[in-house]
Amino acid sequence: MKPLKLNWVEGRPTLSGGIKSNRLIAEAMGRRGHDVTISFLPPALPWPKPWRLKRFMHRLKRGIGDEHFPHHLRESTVKLNQMPSRRLDPSRVPDADVTFASWWQVWSQVHAWPDCKGLKVHYVRGLETYHGNEERVLEAYRLRGPCVVISSWLRGIVEDIGHARVAYVPNGVDWDQFDSAPRTKASRPTIGMLMGHGPAKDTPTGFEAIRILQREFPDLRVLGFGSRLIPPHMAPPDCIEFVQNPSQDKIPELYQQADCWVIPSKSEGFGMPGIEAMACHCPIVSTKCGGPADFVREGENGYLVEIGDAEAMADRIARVLRLNNDEWQRMSARSYEIAQEFDWDKSAEKLEAALYEWLCMKEQGSRS
């Protein structure tokens, strides 16, 4: 099979898991010999009109240059193509065999790009209705074209919408970054959690579970990280040690200190912190929020609870914390074992097979 020319098209790059995951699968496809380009809009936020004084001053505080807006596309082993303006312009993107788009607003535009950009594929990384505009989001999801999904949950969603060409290509683990040796429980009960601001992350339910846990574990230590500081209205418990925008080499250190990693989300297309924590020998307690069901095996490496149920979440975390060291190490080892099923190069092989099949179907259709 001939190498393919592949485009990944992004909006404004951020530190989101979706941007990072697109870069990692693109790099894995590059390792398979394909010619890959990631195109994206400028990272800095646009400037509000000066008479919108409050917004203008908030934007001014963020800084003037792009260096004030960290993101996952600063560097890569594949070609990076930053567009000169805030418009997704197909003329600024290389001609290709396949062009991928993830975020629904990007897909809505890329879907209609000219034929020279190749087969257009919707790379579905989450159900994006939690940001509002539900009908517009679903309208974008209904656009015809092949779909790549990263979890069994998302596969069910796009198949229910009516898509027939669907490839399941799970996210992987960056083993160079997150691989770890077996370890013992922490000397002090310790849990960790990504603490996001968005409604889909449901950080307040995680905080409520922590307050419940403190009744049994008054010396509980809680490690947290996120892109922004926790606002006071979320009422974070006083036991939290929060790291804002940790460096990439700091994140594995956080996972490796935790006895249990917690995912309190309402919606996760996959749940990258969970699989990364597992690669660091960490058991998981997650809500039944979508993606984590593919890697949390009940009672083996962790537990799944209903969305929004802080009492059940606290109960399952407590089960992990109560384990003696030998029992905990068995659960920890099972987490690591399951994480090894998820690998970017294996995922790239699956993606490659789907692309060749779809391109063959496209070629046969053009001949008929």
C-alpha cells in the first residue's frame, strides 16, 4: 500500500486532551511512513472590541503574544502548519488523500472542503453537546462521511445517528512519558483528580466525594491539576494540593503518588487522565460517563459509579484506600496490565486499515 498524505485540522490549539490525542495519533501515523500535516488556527484568543471594557481588560491580562497561551502543538514529529488568520482556509492546507476534523465546528466546515483535500473524515472524540448548541452539534454529527471513534460509547452514538462507515480507534498511552515501575501504596491515603471548570468534568461532585471521604480518612491527601485555578465558588476542600498547568514531566509524578485516580465527569469521549494514571500503576474510580467503560474493569482495576453520585464515588474510593498493600498492588498491577492494551502505534495500524478500505470504496464508487 502506498503511503498516504494526511491532514489533521484543528481550531485554536489548547492543552485539551483532544488536541493532544490528535497530535499523538498523527505522529503514530507519521511513524508508519505517511506524510502528515497538522494545521491549526493561531493559539492566542482574539481581541474583543475596546468598548467591551470588561472583556477587553480580561483579554489584556492574558498577555499579548502567543507564548501566553500554552498548547499541545508547540512542537511535533510531523509537520505543523499554523494558519495566518482565524479562518479555516482550505487553500492554506495541503492537498491530501484524507483530511480529519474533530471539533464539531471544525468538522462543519471541513466536511465541505474541495475534493483536492481528499476524503473528509469526522474524528469523533466526544459528544460535544455539553457546551450548548445541542441541535447545531447534532446537525454536524449527522453530516455524511466516514467516522473514527475513540470509544465503544461513541461508536454506539454515531451508529444510532445512522453512520455506517465507523472505525473504532481507541486512544493510546504515550509509553515514553507514562510507563512506570510497580510501586506500593502511599504512606498517607492519597487520591488524584483532574479538576476542570467545564460542566462535563463535574468537579463539584468530585469535591463532594472528597468531603465524604474525609470523615473516614481525616489525613486524606488530594492531588489535582488543571489549566486554570479552582474558583472559590466551587468550594474546594482544604486538603487539595493543586498544580496549575503542570509540565509534561510533572504529570506522571502526580499519577505515581496516587493510590486511586478519580474521574467524576458527566461526559468523557475517552478519559485520557484515566488511562495515563493506569500506566502509572494507579487504580481508577470513574463515573459511567462514556469512554472510561472501555478500560475500567469492575473490581479488577477499579470501579464505575453513576454520574453525579458522590456517595457511591466516595464508597468505591474508600474500598481502594482500605486495601492492604498486597491487595492494592494486585489492583495496581491489573491497571497497568489493562493499560498495555492501549498503544498509539496499535491504534495507528487500525486507523490505517480503515483508511485504505474507505479510499478503496471511494475509488470504486467514482468508477461506477
